[in-house]
Amino acid sequence: MLINMKELLSAAQKSDWAVGSFSVSNMEMVLGIIKAAEETNSPIILQIAQVRLKQSPLELIGPLMIAAAKNANVPVAVHFDHGLTLEIIKLALDIGFTSVMFDGSHLPLEENITKTLLTVELAKKYGASVEAEIGCVGGSEDGSDDIAINCTSPEDAVRFVDATNVDALAIAIGNAHGNYKETPHLRFDILTKVRDSVSVPLVLHGGTGILPEEFIKCRKNGIKKINIATATFDSVCNSVSDAFKSGGINGYYDIQTAEVDGAYNNALKHIKIFDCSNKADLFR
Ligand code: 13P
């Protein structure tokens, strides 16, 4: 069942759970993640970031993600992650994505507001949700850059949300994309200040490597969407590599099965930490 992201996040805001937003780059990942969501009766978000389109063209993977969401027996929002231009965001909306992110986090606040507003106006025509980001999450989505973390200012969050009316706000609280060099410890002092200052659901990027107890503290303090990418890609690689080592690969289709298993195992683990199980019933 394809659903708007805003609907999922508003339901999560009424309680202490959060929705897992899993990055995908092929059909096997989509299948593994949806299998984990269906088995646990959990709503879920499938997402792909603009930087991934080199390997997985949006015109091909987008319709696949939408079809998988429609076929699923749990609510699935389909989100375009880290959109950098209005043109590509429009393409995602034309394909049927129910949520888009404009990432202007690298821009000065006022320019980020102006450009986010263009996305908000566009998405409104499609009835889609909009996520934006202020402050700077560290690293980069495809590992090509080592962007420094710049924690979100609660005052900027108020100005940004008032001016743009976005549906979800990604914040920087010590989180970074990719594998962390050291175990991260998030700035819960900043998270609670932002949570107390704005009423929108908050988003945590850079989910890979965050400790389970910190995820739990996040979801109890206003984080309602948690992005996981690298952990899925690593889990898929490891699953295929283990299957080769144990002699379980006797042809291409076994590789596909191992990929599905890798994505499934990683999604299952996170769904449990996010306390998403059985929340699909809220939408029936
Ligand atoms: P990780 O790759 O660190 O899990 O980050 C995912 C993410 O935030 C996608 O936007």
C-alpha cells in the first residue's frame, strides 16, 4: 500500500516509535526490505538518493519502488532522498514518489529557505510530502566527501520551519553518513531543544553505526524518520560474500537470494530497534 510520508510520520509522532527509511539501489534490496516490513507488520519508507542514480537510473528504479510499495500488504512511502535540483525532484514526483527531500543544508539559511520553498510549492501539486535539512550531517551520501558536522541551531530550526512549512526536518546532532570512524555519541541536548522549538517530525540521517540505545533515545525525543543506507549495502555485500565462502552460490540466482537475505536481515534488525512492529495496523 503506497502511502504519503507525512501520514506515517504524524502517526509516529503520537507515540515513541520511528519509521525506518531504507535506501535501496536494486530490486533485491527492495524485496528484502519489504519482506522484513511485511513479516513484522511494519510501515516503512523506501528511498533513493540523487547520488545513487549513476548506478540506478531514476526512470528504472523509481517505478519499481512504487510498484513494490503498491503491492506490499503494509504501508510504504517512497521517498526521494537528498535531491539537489528541482528538475530531478520533479522527475521523482512525476514517477509517483510520495515524498521528496530538497537538500540545501550546504547553503546559507536564507538561500536554503528560498530553494526549499520552490520544492514545497511543486510537491503540493502532487500531494507529496517534503523533507529539508538544516545544519550539516557529516560525511556524504556516497562516501565521496568528508563534510564536517555542523549541529543544527534551534533558532534556525524555528525560522526555517516557520518560513517553509516543511513536513519533516532533518537535523544534525553529531550524526554522519557512512561508517563512523569512532562510535558516535549524539547531542541529545541539541535534539531536545530543537524538538521543543518546532512541531514537525525530525529526521535522523546517517543511521549506520548509531548505537541501539541512542536510536531508542532519538525516537523517544522527536526523531520520527531514521535513514539507513550503508548498513544495508554492507549487509548485502557480506551476505553474498558469506554465501560464496560457504559454497552456497551455484549460479547467479543464488547471488540474488543472498542479496535479498542481506537487505532483509538488516531491515529486520532496525525495525525492531525503531519499535515499528505491528504499527501497520494503525493505517488499516
Ligand atoms: P548511512 O549511510 O550512514 O546509513 O546514512 C543514510 C542516510 O542518511 C541517507 O540519507
